[in-house]
Amino acid sequence: MAELKFSKDHEWVRLEGNVATVGITDHAQTALGDVVFVDLPEAGREVAAGESVAVVESVKAASDVYAPVAGTITESNAALADDPSLVNGAAQSEGWFFKIELADASELDGLMDAEAYQTFVDSQS
């Protein structure tokens, strides 16, 4: 499995070729609680890094999900429409949100590896 990269907004990215799969981290889903709804982006939408592209709603709150890199949305996870709880049970695998074709692969260099992300999370608490 490809190495995950992480954003300060608690998204993870897994690169496969020139397409990145994006979801929220296990830390984020734990903070949200039980996810009850997700609003996902349409394929073909061009997004900028840092742009809000999806919404995740839980019993506690609604939160934006940001594009950690710029590019074009190629696919959204249709399984989340039927079973949003996949985000809670498999946040960093089957609970992914969308796939994005990268506009500039060098943007991945600005994301954290797992160790740096854990240090970041620890520093926030």
C-alpha cells in the first residue's frame, strides 16, 4: 500500500500514479463521533489546495473536508452515501471521500508523513 501523507486539516492522501485518494484521519473521525452524513464533490470539479470540497456531519458537528492538493476530482466514494459510518469504521481505507488527479505533484511535499502528523496531533492536545 502506498504511504499516506497528512494535512494539518486532518485529511490523509494516498497517491496511486497521478491520482490521490483523500479521506479524513482516524483522529478526525474520533473527534467527530458517529458520522451520519457526507456531502461529496462531483467528478470533474477542479479544486485548489485548501479549498473546502466535502462536508462530513456527525451527531456532534458538521465539518468541512479540504482538498490537500489542487487538481480535478475524478471520483467520490458512493458507498458513503449508503453507509456514512464507513468513515468511523475504516477512516483510512474504505471510508475514503474522493479521488483527485493532481495538478502539481510537488504539493505533496508540503504534507506530513505519519510520524510528523502524530507529533502535530499530540501538540494540539
